[in-house]
Amino acid sequence: MAADNLPSEFDVIILGTGLSESVIAAACSRVGQRVLHVDRRDYYAGNWASFTFNGLLSWIDQHRTQKEQGGGEPSEDGGGEQKENGGGEQRTSWEEKLDEGEEGLILNSTDSSITNLEVYCYASQEPEEEEEEEQRPTPPGVQGGAETGGALDSKEEEKEKGEEEEKGEEEEKGEEKEKGDQEAKGEEEEKREEGEEEKREEEEEKDDEEKREPLLTESQTETHPSSAESQSEPRKKITYAKILKEGRRFNIDLVSKLMYSRGSLVDLLIKSNVSRYAEFKNVSRILTYRHGHVEQVPCSRSDVFASKQLTVVEKRMLMKFLTFSLDYQQHPEEYQDYAERPFWDFLQTRKLTENLQHFLFHSIAMVTEDTPTLEGLKATQHFLRCLGRYGNTPFLFPLYGLGEIPQCFCRMCAVFGGIYCLRHSIQCLVVDKVTGKCKAVIDSHGQRISCSHFVVEDGFIGAEHRKHTPTKQISRAVLITDRSVLPSDSEQQVSLVSIPPVECGGPSVRMVELCSSSMTCMPGTYLVHLTCSSMGSAHQDLSPVVSRMFQTTTSDGEEPSEVDQRPSVLWVMYFNMRDSSGLAESSYDLPNNIHVCSGPDSSLGSQHSISLAESVFQKILPKEEFCPPAPNPEDILYDGDTPSEGFTQGGEEGEGGEGEGKAEGKAEGKAEGKAEGEEGEGDVQTGESVTEQSPSTEE
């Protein structure tokens, strides 16, 4: 269907394809609502999007062009759309669509939620062809690619070659004669000497092993298991040309989040059967940065008992506290005096060592210094309950990046009849002056389309319709590096790293390091996401962390030292993103059938976005179920088909009642039917394609 010839009436029109908007679209379409889902961008997911490296460079260019032209900043009088569409001429066109008793509410034409964008490239700028030539043996007369002698004429070269060949033939004849004489004598001597040489070699190897000292101390080996290997292996040179050539192997997220295995997003994916559209990978390591080193955090029972970082006494202390945290509500007497006091103060009273306090506070609860004790205990409990559902980890990560998740819900919406238009926007909303409600929209083609409800991304709301409520900012950095922050026997690790304020001199920073098997970067590289709450620009907040944990080229342009075993940064991007998650509906001066969705927040999970989507859906359709399970393909009945067992003909019950119950029962049974940590039929299929009932994971 052409974008300039859409139906003239929908139940719900949604502008923006972020996570919350996409979930709302899927939920409304699933229960039979007519949904039009549009976005002015030419890609899905908005600020939740994932880009190939080349696509990200195009996105950066568009952002800079928009900033230079001044079109990205919303004007106080709502004139942003007029700039894009030709000023007064376009204004007259939509005003002609208004009837008496109606007024137009203009939306922003562009989103100004991304600011302070800075990009730095540290990879070698040499062409890829030159890199391959350097690996070939240096020809005679050439050192480092420069000729030491004058150029030889082709005839002289042929003459010299001929003379060399003649000399070579004579030498070969002489050598063959000598070999023939020596072979007879040498065979007997070789047999006699072979036995003696083998004995000498065995004795020398034993002596060398006794004299050889270990390269690493025990503590160093625990912290960096593969440090010795990484020191002996030369760095593989990765040029910028190589990154560009392999750009399609990258899937770089604008926002960095993980999925709690018992979080609201995973539960929704299972319930709605949307999980069939995606695949997931386990986050295999929980790490922390402490005293200048990256260490692994023991989280589960098996991790605690296998840890060599903790003493026997510390293991008992940690297990006792984790056991208490799992059902802390049953023992209020142990924390009630500290319920409103900081969680850090409560940990001080539990007779925990400095080691354990650090692990619990920064890597398990992952809270701030002013977090109350009750919230800290709740966060610890949630972390522990997520362990074991899909392996020995509390987190999952979607293959190909987080931008896949909004697209999965968009796909579900389209399956149930939703209409999608990218590169298509809404000029203004038509508001009835009597009822004060939005009754229609006028799109970027000048078409008027009626609707009962309008859902919009926060970035499209102009300043004149916002109340003066301060918004927060998120600082982000995306790095491409050449090795892991903690090398191990297995290079294919997805790691979550916590960096406390004391280690980075600013706000606490969260790091997610992705390997190539997550389908987000090319082999031989890692994709690193840094996130924190903003205190200044992203570069000011995060560059100290990058300087401390990674190495770049020096100011003289020299290559990183091989002695320095920190990962090298090949490319980095810094930017700030607006966090409007704290704004309530009362923060906007809008009709009550216009629903605003905030963008990504600074938390690790997606709890806020899913809760917001459910809240908006309940306001639109208070009597409908939120995202009921989609039927499996084999369960769908078409007109004229004979119903299968367990279904009735016609009506809501036959189409959705028992069928939905069957799908939901299968979904919940597969995900919940097994005890934590146990494996069995119907649970997650590791390393295989996604199941229709629950997320599939790869180890």
C-alpha cells in the first residue's frame, strides 16, 4: 500500500518505533485494533536501534548535517516542521484540512534527544592492500618497502638470472656426488647416534623444567587466566579499512541493556510468543574493576565454592548473606533498623569483608550510594532469582543487538494487520476545541487520517507542550577493541563489568563487552558499551574510564606498546541521550487521548519501558488482555477448515479462547516447568534455533 494513499481511519496511530511504542502496537493489533505505525526515520527502533558500522557512519553524518542546518532543535513556536516543509506554504496546506471548531497541534519534525556526539578513530589508516603486502617476505634489495639500490634494467636482470641458474646447476651436481659418498657412511653413524641424542634431550628437558620459574604468581593467574598467553601472542593489526570492509558484521546499539532472565521483557516475550522471532545468548561473566584490575565476581553457589579469590571464611559469609537475601522479607528484624538508611551502611553491619561488600554492592545489587536498604535487598533478591533459569547467569542478550527486540514486536503487529510506514511522519494533530481530544492527524503527505488514540515518542513533543520539568541525561560510549578486558580460555564471552566511582573518578559506570559470537562485531574484535548517568558531556564522563582500562595511540601517533596488555581502542563514539523516563503524563500539556512514550532510561533492564507500554495499553483498552499469546501456526484455523481437537467452531472461543490457553500453557510450561538450574525436555534449547515458546540461548 502506498504511503500517500493510506486508509482514512484507524483506531490507534503510533509515531515512533522504539520499544514501548512497538509493544503497544503489537498489543493493540493482537486484540483486533486497526493500527497505523509510522516513523520519520528510515530504520526501525528509534533510539533503540542497531546499526552496521557503515550504517552508523551514515547516522553520524545525518546527525551532524541536521545540527549544522539547525533543523534538529525544536523551536519555541513549533516551527521545526515549517523549516523542513517549506515554511508558510506547508503551514497553509495543513490548515486547509482543518474544519470549523478544530485546531492544529504541531509536532517536532526532528528529534533532539542525541547531543554531544564525538567520534575518534585510533586504528591504522593504511589501506588494507598495504597491510597484506607488509606480511609478505621483504624482497632482496628492499628494507621496509624502500629500495636500497638503483633500479635494474630488465635485460640486465635476465642476464643475472641466467648466470645464477648455471652456477646453481653446477653446484647441485657437486652436492649430489658428495651426498652419494656420504650416505653409505652416514646411515650407520646416524643409527648409533639416534639413541644417544634421545637420551640427552630427555635429560635436558627435565633440567629445564626444574630450573624454569613460573611467569605469573598465583594471584596474577587468578585475575588474568590467559595473561601469559596474551603476552606471548603478538597483537593482530586491524586497520580502519578492514573495519569498513567488514562493516556489515557489526550491529552497534544506541542503547546498552541486558535482559533479566526473570524480568518483565523476557516474561512478555514468552507470554506473547514473540520469542519465536529472535535468538539469545547467555551473558557468561559478571566482572568488576577493582584496584586497577578486572576480576570475576562469584555470584551463584557453584561460583562461590569454585572461587580462588575468596577464603573459606569469606565463602561462608557470602553464602550466608545470599541465602538471607533470597527471603529477606521473612526476617524483617535483621534489616528494619536500616530500612530507610543506605544499603551500604547495612552491609557494614553484616560483618562482611571489603571484598564481599564490593561484590555485593557494585556487581550483584548494582545500586548507588544513596539507595535505601530495602531497595538494595530487593535488587539483590531479583539478581539471585534470575540465576539458573537459562544457565548459570541472570542475563540474556539478543543476537544481532538490542534493536532486534522492537522489530520483533513490530513483526507481530504486522502479522495481525498493522500497517507500517518508515520515512513517513505526522505534521500535526487535529484537536477538537469542544471535547479537547485528538480526533485525527495530518501526515507528511497532507492526508488527514482519523483516529481514536494517538501514541507518540517523547522526542516529537515540542517545547510549547511541555511543562518545565528537568530531564536527565545518559552518557554513552561505544568502543571497538582488539581484545577482551579479561582474556580467558574461551574468547567468546559476553561480559557485564561494573566500574565503581572510586575507580573512575566520576559516576559509577556500567560496561557490557560483546564478542563476535553475539553477532555484533567482526571476528578478532570486541564491541564495548559504556553507560552512566550524566554529570557532564559523555566524553567528560567516560573518557577517564577509557584511558584507564584501554590503550590508544600516543600523542605522537605511535602504536600501543606490546608490554601494555590492556585492550587497544580501534574506534570510539561518545554521545549523550536524553532520559525522559522520570516524566509523568502531567508533565505534558496534551489532550488525554495522546499518550507519550519515553525513550531508553539509564537502568540495566527494560522494566520501565514494558511497564509504560502496559500502562498506555490499559488506558486505550482497559477491558482487554495485554499481549495475549499469538497462536502457533499449526493452531490457526482458516475459514472452511475443519476444527482440530480442542477447538470449537466460530466465535471468540474457537478463535482465541482455547487456542490462546493452549499456547500460553505451552509457553509457561516450557519456561517455568523446571527447577532452577535443571535441564529437561521443553527448557531452553541451547545453541539451536529459537523455540516458539521460550527464548533460545547460545552458550
